[in-house]
Amino acid sequence: MILKKNKKNINLGLLIKIILFFFFSLSVYAETIEKKYASFKLLNKTTNKVSQKEILVDSTIDWETLKIEVLYCASTPPNEIPEDYVLIDVYDTINQEIINIYTGWMISSSPDVTPLENPIYDLWLLDCNIDKTS
């Protein structure tokens, strides 16, 4: 009799864990909002100048000695904590050579987690926008 009661408690506990898992996992995977422009800041460490540019998604720009290609830019929905993230490729053109120095995701709220590690430049994402003026 005690064995049957324990078995029911285990099954009920397992059912509750499964329900909680699905409840929390559905809230994590909210729809993202794709944007057209990614806004970046670039620090040139040798000149100590900071500049800002907006780059169209699926395009490449030349910025000082860097070539930056934005592949994807998106934001979280307005009902969640604001977060922008971008997928980029960055190439440096030193001595007429094109060298890939960064490929990956950048997150606007934590640039130190996914930094562009370069002795000359620091690049970080500010935000993603629908158009250039927003």
C-alpha cells in the first residue's frame, strides 16, 4: 500500500515538472522582430576617435580599414526586456590583405560578452532599427 502511494507521488511530481518545463520554455521562445538597420559605434584606439554608423542588413560597408557585413539584425518584442542582436562578419584590410577578424553575434546590452578583439578597434552594437531615422 505504501509502495502504491509513493508511485502516485512520483508520477504526479513528474507530471508537474513536465508542465512547468513547457510553461517556462514557451515564454523563452518569443518571436523576434527583424530590423533593416544596425547601428554601431567604432572606437579607433590609436586616434582615440569614436564614430557611429548605421548599416543596412545584407550589405557591406568600408569603415576606416574595416569591411563590415551585416547578415541579420533583430530585436526582442516590446513586451520583453529590450535586447538587440546582430550577426556580422568583419574583415580588416591591412597591407592590401583582407583578413577575417570577427564572425559572430553581437548583443547590444552586453558588448563585453561578444567583443571584437582587435588591437586597433573596438566595435559594438548600439541597436537595430526599422529605418535610418528611428
